[in-house]
Amino acid sequence: MEAGWDFQKNLEKMWRGKDSNMKTIETERLILRNFEDSDYDDLYEFLSQRKEDEFEAYPDITYENGCEHLAYRVHNDEFIAIQLKETGKIIGNVYFGNRDFEAKELGYIINKNYQRKGYAREAITEVLKEAFHSSVHRVYAECNPRNECSWKLLENLNFEREAFLKQNVYFKKDEKGKPVWQDTYVYGLLADENF
């Protein structure tokens, strides 16, 4: 699950230049860091797996235009690369977007070849610890109610389901060009509740 990507809307922000405040975080199996230009093949691998994804698709991604997705991540500290310590491979990313009122929006994508191994939980746990030990008050995440793996992960991380939104978002259109609307669960976690 990842927040929507709008190239035109974020063009100015995308080229603002690298002004990274993120420090590298190491866990038992992972290195969490900013994206780099050399991460392209790994990024394309896990994004292209979502060309037809039921929950958040990247239907128009090609090897050629995928560089826009990398450039956006390289120049945006809200995306955190998830790198395996053992091999150096980037297996996904955490999206940790800045929001008003000392809040962050959480999103995540893991390469399908590395799912169900606890990597997302390991990465998100460390990102949350860092955030809550600084000035973040609240973190929220959204996911499709049919994406059971995603919302179960959030609940295992002590997020509380706060809302159910009906047909509030779409990530693709059907063959007639009409939006394929999806429902959304909204989850929240407060700093003083768990960290």
C-alpha cells in the first residue's frame, strides 16, 4: 500500500534538490535509507509487479518511464528504501508522508518475492520508533478492506481502525475510461499509546 503518485502535482517538489534529513536506520536484517540512482532496477522490479495489482496498480509503468518514479523517490525524503543487509537488494519502500498537526501518513510496498517474511513489519516498526521519539504525534494509514494482509499488519502494529470510507479512491480506470472506485479503511496510531 502506498500513497498515490501524481507526477505533475509534485513536479516542483520532485526537483527541489536533495536536502536529506533522514538518517540511515539499521535493523537486524534491513537498512532503511534514502533512495539512490543505483536503485533503479530493484525499484522497477517491485513496481512493475503491480501493473495489474488489485489494490494499487501501476498499469502504465514501463522500464523507460519508471525513471520518473525513481527520480521522485530520490528527491523526496518521504520515501524510505528497504534494503536487505545480506545482499544489498532494495525489496520495497516505506512511504512516510508529512501531514499537518505533527502527523505522518504511512504506506508501504514490498517486492512480491519477499512478502510474508516480516520485512514490512520490521521496517515499519523502526520508522515508527524514530518518528515517535521525535515530534510526531499521530501516524495514519489507509488500505483497501479486501487487502487483508495489509490491514492485519497494521492491526498487529497496534494501529486502530478509525474509519470506513465508501468508494473514495481509485488507482485505475476500466476499459471505458471510468474510475474503478475502491473502499478504504483508515487506521491511526498515537505516539502516547504505543511508543
